[in-house]
Amino acid sequence: MSEDSFRFGQKCFIDNINFPRGFRKSGDFTLAESELLSLYGDTLLGLESGLLAPETIEEEHFVRTLTQPHKAKTKIELVWIKYMKLTREPRRFHSLNSTHSYKVPSEIMPAASMKFEEAGQLDANI
């Protein structure tokens, strides 16, 4: 299977919603992958949505691959699956803060164990 048997898109494929700076500058795709998306993305979107009917064996395989992503073989299929994953699944966000709360022992910081009113009175006395 090769990319030559896929139809070029009617227009250059652009996704301004998910990739406002373009595929090349997003950092998610290599230059070759962004070129494939730009050239064939319009056709792939049409095949996925059902607006276009597959004309070649490779396009039929691509449509089958949409339901079984582990069977992707060509670069186009792999790039489109990567595109779908990036646009349709929530991105993981790693923060520097922990998800659990950290409690300071009262011996180290006695003001941390005081109530809000007591802390205000302490500040007023200073």
C-alpha cells in the first residue's frame, strides 16, 4: 500500500480550531506528517465522515482502519489516527503541584493550626 493510490484533497487541509498555528508549528507532527495531513487530510476527513466513497483498495483499507486502529499500516493511516487522537481525546496535563493536600505539622508552623480569627488577632498584636 502506498500514498500514491490515495486521492489528493480538493483543498489544503487546515484545522484552525485545534491547530491555530498549523500542523508544522504545533509540535505534535513531524514535517513529513504535517505535509501528509495538508495534502490528503481533506480526502481522509471525507472518507471518515462518509461524504466520499472509497475508490481504491487503499482507501477501503483506510475506512476499515478507522474502526480498528491497530491494523493501520501506511503512513497516511498512522498520521490520521494520530490526528484523531490529538483532536478527539482530552490532552493529559502534568502540573508541578501535587493533587493531594500537604498538611504542615503544627509543631513546625503553629500559625497553620490556628483558626482564621486567632491568626487575625495574632497579626493585630504584631
